[in-house]
Amino acid sequence: MFVNKESTFDIVVAKIVMINLYFIIINKKKIINIDNSIKESYYQKNFNFSHLNSTYKILAVYYPQNYSHIINFVEGKKSLTNEKKNIDFSKALIEQQVKLAKDHGIYGFGIVYNCIEDKIFNEGIINIFSNCSINNFPFFIIFNDIEGCFQNVTTSLIYNSTLIETCINNFIDGIKKYFISNNYIKLKGKYILGFFNLSNSSRFLKYIKNNKTIRKKLYIISIFHIKKNLDYLNSSNSFIKLPSPEIWLKNNLSQKYFYHFYFHNLFNEANTSLKYITNFFIMNGCKPEKFYIIFKKYLNIRNPEKNHFLIFNAWNNYKENLYLEPDKEFGYSYLNYLSKAIFNLDDNVFYELEILKNKCKIAVQVHLFYEDLMNDIIKKTNNIPVKFDLYISIVFPEKYNEIINYIKCFTKANYFEILIVENKGRDVLPFLNQIKMKYKYYKYLCHLHTKKTKKVPEIGFLWRNYLFNNLIGSTNIISKILYDFENDNKLGFIFPETFYGIIKYFYILTKENKKWMNFLASKFFSNCIIGEKLDYPAGNMFWAKISAIFQIFVYDLSSYFSNEKNQTDDTIMHGIERIWLYLVKYNRFNYKTITYYAI
């Protein structure tokens, strides 16, 4: 029989190639990323607060140039027809914005006038606001880059008093037309006029202040970033300090992380001669609930007198991610929460959790390392509005009976259990050992511990309270957490946003911690490796669906825990703290960060 050796060889080679491809495909490891996909429909709703009154007069910084691309305005020659179309479009757009602002309790705008770019466009926008037909909406002007406007005579402005006087008079004559508007904001009969970042033309500003005729008419506000030399501010009636732009990149974070970034300052019309300055107040990287909590608390602390002004940066500064206007991601939520804080409204929510009330599906595990915090633990876990079982681990056996008796008297838990453990593995090993035989009986799990951070006790106290309050601080908070779990099958893990006091350490990932993360990944993830993005529940306290993290209880990791030596790095505990979200995503769940209490 004749055999084609060449054909047989080709078949063998083909099989070898196929086998190799098979093993390559089989052994290729998928990367687990912890990018999230949680979207909340609530953020798309809009509420009207126009029927309410506030002590505050809220002013938002308004950037007309950010709409030039929408209006399709191009400097240069245009036909009258096109100019009229642009003006009509601008007016319609501004009318919508003004109505939205007024509905949310915003008193007026501080309109940024760029002295070099888009002069005709800026003047057109301000003319629209000057027209009383725009719902009588108050405004004042903030000049930006006025130095650049006079850059050809900057040197002369420093030395030539006559030229200074001429420039000032021309400048004032040019803006007088806006002062006749009933919409222009005044303080004690003086027109408010703002200036961004003046320096070289300080004598220009000083001349305005020293000219008696002009001084009677103007209330000067300087708005500036932090600088070493602030002498020129002496010529202002009051001034507002902006945070340095470098803060956006602090800790090597992109500006996108600091999604909404506000400053606000108050100045009082009771005494217009008083220089009034406050430290800038920033909320960065915060979701709407956190914005509401912090802002409302700030307003309550300030307890303002009547007719204070509150300035927000900004209504529509998209270039720096500073805006209150609605967007696709959050809808009207920031405006809604701004209004709720301004009008001192509670963000009450009522949730139906009947299923959880009828059957115990919740386990709460607490590592009680510090006995003096037992009262706080019991008090806060009693906020849980449905049936729950309480598991507590302790390291002081001599207190066992005392703790048992105390818990019997004061807990509302359906069932409780105390486990005596050695001081090993911090809160992590006791947590694993106590829950590994029980997790199959529950749907949800909350893990807590009595963090004190003794090396920096003032931070430890605030950090612990921040975590406790956001996870079990009130019945309303816990109800919302459980409601979110019950109504989102893909939600598997909830934890507080990173506490501000430790944010500068949060993104540091040492090679030792990465080593432990990779070790855990080899145990938990079949044919998968972890991605490069770092996010985790700093402090290791959280709520979770058992099905989103069950592998942590399946594998016996006890032998990898070292004895306690006050380690700050390179332990399996640090790896476990940083692996949670990868485990959640591996199990095809999403996670959510929350902040209901600021501290």
C-alpha cells in the first residue's frame, strides 16, 4: 500500500499546532479589573425647591466661554443674521439655566468676563443678563486676565500715573452700562466687581480703591489662587482664596478622581469696610450623598447671619470638572443635594425590608480588641432594623463572662456568640475563623473591628467613627444599604469612601502587599490574574453579599498568618484587605462606595 509521507507529516504538524493552540488558549489567564458599573437612576431626577426660602444668598461662578462651542461662535466677520441667531440661542439657553438655578435656590451668578478671549461673545452674554426680562436674575462681573488686556502698557502702568488714570477711567466707563441694570448685585449700595488673579496690575487695582469717586461706587473682590506674595490684596474690600490647582494631582491622582471640586466663601454686607477672608473649603472626589452631608454640616456650623453671600465654584466650569449643572452620570443629584442642604432638609428614605424582617439572613462579625468600645458596638449594631446574628471575637478571656452578661442585657441580636482568640492576625484571622463554619447560613455579612491606630490616635478615632457611622451609624443608613442589596442582584459589596485622613497613604502599593495579593489570587482565581487598578475598603470594614466573597471562607489560610509584631506592611492581612474587590468582580458582582457621614 502506498503512503504519502509528506501528507502524513503535514497532518502530524497540524495536530501539534492545534494541541499547542489548545493549551495556549486554555492556559491564557484572564485579567480581573475592578472597574465598576453601578448606575443609580435616582441621580436622573430633578426636584423643584423654588417654594422654599433660605438665609443664604447663593452665588455660582458662571463661565460664558464654556458655551461658545455650543453656540458655534467664531470670532471674525459674521453676517447680522448669524449673529442674531447666536444671540437668540444664547438667550434661550441662559433662560433655561436661570430657571434651573432659581428652582434650586441659587440667588445669582458671578459671570466671568475674559478680557482677551471672546470679547464680543462675553459682552453679548452679559447684555442678556443685564436685560430685566431674564427673570430678574441677579449677577455681578468677575474680570479674568485684565492684566493681559493691558499687557502692552503693563510696564507703563507701574510708573506712569497719568496712563494709569486714563486706563482706569476708560475701564470704568466701559462697564458703567451694566450698573444701570436692576439685576446687578450691590453691597450697601456699591456694585460688586470681582477680579481673578491680579498681580502685576496691583497698582491698577489700588488706583480704583484710592479714587474716591470710584470707591463710592465699587465693592472690590479679589479671587486668587494661593500665592506667596499677597500684598496687592490690601487694595480689595474682600477676597476669596482658591485652592492651588496642584491639589487636583495630589497623590498622583488624575483630576477625574476629584470629580466635583468646590470652594465657597462667605462675606457679610453688614460692614463693607471689613476685609473678610475664610479658608477655602473643598469637597473632592465625593458622590452626591457625601457632598450633601459635608455641606449641610458646614452650613450648620457657620450659622450665618441674614444676607450673607455664599460663592460656589462653579456652575459650569467643565474644563476643570467644577460644575453644578446636571450631567449624564449624576443627573440633577448635586443640584438637588445642594438645595436640600441650603434649605436644611433631611434626606429621608423609607425602605421596605419585609423579607429580611421575617427571616434572619444577616451575620455581623466584630473583632472586639478594645473592650472599652463594646458599648458603642452594641449601640450601633442595634440600629439594624431587621433580624441579625452577632458574632464577636475577643482576646481577653478573663472578661468573657462579663461580656456575655452585658450583651445579654443590651443587644437586639437574634442570636449572639463570643469566640476567644489569640492576638494574631489582627481583625482578619478571627473574622475568618469565626465565620468560616457559619457563612452558608446567611445572605449578607457585615465586618467591623475596634480600630484605634495607636501610632496616630487622633486619626484612629476619627477614622473608626467615620467607618462605624457610614456602615451602622443609623437605622436609615443600614436600611438603605440593605435595600440596595435587595434591589440589585449584581451589587455584592458596599464600603465607605476612603477616609480623608489617610488618603495620601491609600494609593501606595508596596511590592510586599502586591506579593500577597498575587498569592491570594493564585488560591481564589482559576486562570485569572489581578489588574493594576487599586481600590479597597481602607480599614477593612464593609457590608457584603456572601456569594460575592465566599471563597475567602473556603480556603484555610490560617498557617500564613504571622505572630503579632506591630507590622505595618508585608502580611497576608494587608493582602486580604486589598483583594476584596477583585474577588467581588471575579464572582461577577459590582461594588459601591458610600459616604453618609463626613466624620
